[in-house]
Amino acid sequence: MSKPRKPIVAANWKMFKTPSETADFFRTFLPVLGTLDGVDVVIAPPFPCLPAASEHAGKSIVRIAAQNMHPEASGAFTGEVSAIMLRELYVTYVIIGHSERRTLFGESDAFINRKVLTAHASNLRPILCIGETLEERDAGHIHDVLRRQLTAGLAGINAEQAIETVLAYEPVWAIGTGRTATAAQAQEAHAFIRSVLESLYDAATARRIRIQYGGSVKPNNAAELSAQADVDGFLVGGASLESGSFYEIIRATVHSSLEG
Ligand code: PEP
């Protein structure tokens, strides 16, 4: 039986690629991608590359995401970018609460929640990242951490908005390390996340919310991960920087979703 959710595969380019490299990527990637059906494809380049990315994505199936934003609309926040600025650049999604933001830039659950609320108020779809560290997993705290990040991150978000929110389960120990969660570990975490969503909203709402997996996803592990019942696509870092490997992950996602 196929899943009741369309998979979504998103590229998180982090602090890689210049505007001209962004244009080069799209020139190679779009003809290969064509009009592939049955999947949402999103690319999140660095801020200075957003105009080039939006221009090249044009009428293709690719939607553009920002990697971060500030919850306020404007103000004395040197170095920050607001939702309305992103909307003017045809940005559709925004990654919020990536573990690098949480760890390196000290973002709290409460601050992340303000961004999620602002994104919805500004017609941007948040990709809300959650995930445990290795220490938290080893100490048996994975469920507590996921429940806390979800409950706090989605505070004040109604069921309709929750359905428009994409969740990304990214175990911190698997990001950029080459160490992927096994398909069973990913499915267990995703099923738990869906059970928390059910308690926060209701079963019908929880069934409609997409939960991506992120953490060292590559063309050779995407199919098995994607075949899991509660895995609805991927947030891809390293392997999204090269158009061929990003396309292979998208293709594997579509195929295993059709077979699933
Ligand atoms: C990420 O940055 O969200 C990520 C999952 O990175 P990688 O695929 O490189 O592990």
C-alpha cells in the first residue's frame, strides 16, 4: 500500500556554493530532473544564492528554501534575515532548528518556536528539524528529547498549520558523519514522532504530516530508508551538492514510494 503523503526531498547546501556555482548546478540538474512526478523537490542554498536559485528554478518543479530566518519582521538584528525578505525572493520553505543552528548558534526550543510561528504567519512552510545527540541516545533519552523538541517547536501551531509543516528527523550523530541511522532506527523514531503528533493533534492530522529523515543520506541508502512506512523523503546535506547524487536520491525516493 502506498503512503498517504507525497515524499519531499530537500537539499541543505549549508555554507557551500557561490551564486555562480548555484546557477551552474541548476543548469545541470534541471534537465536531468525533468518533470519527475510524485515528489516535492526543494533546494536550500545560502542566502546570497537565493536570487539565482529562484530565477533558475522558475517554472520547474523545484521549490526554494532558506536555511534560516529571524522571527521578527525587521529591526536592529545585525546579520539576520526576515520572512518578508525571503518571500520577496520567491522562497517557499524555510529550514528551522537545524542541529547546527541549535549547537553552534545556541538556538533554544522557544526561539525556534517563534520562527515556526512567524513562518506560518508569513506564508513560508517550515522544515522543522529535530533529533537527539549520541549521548542522549546512549542514555536512553531519545523519546524525551524528540517529544520536547516537537512539543516546544509546534507550540501554538494549529492542525491545519501542522499539516503544512515538514518535520525532519535528523539524529545529530548521523549528520555529516557518514554514519546513517539504520532503516529500523529511522522507522522507530519516525513512528514515535507520529505518535507524539497524534497526541498533540489527532490521528488524521498526524497521518498527513510529512517526516523527512536526514543524516548521511546517499544514493545507496535512500531506497531502503525511503521504503519505511513513516519516512516521507529526506533532508540531504553533503550528497545534495552534486546534481547527480542528489538526483539519484530523489529517484530512489520516488521508486520506493511507488513500490511501498
Ligand atoms: C543536513 O545538513 O541536514 C544533513 C543531513 O547533512 P548530511 O546529509 O551531510 O549528513
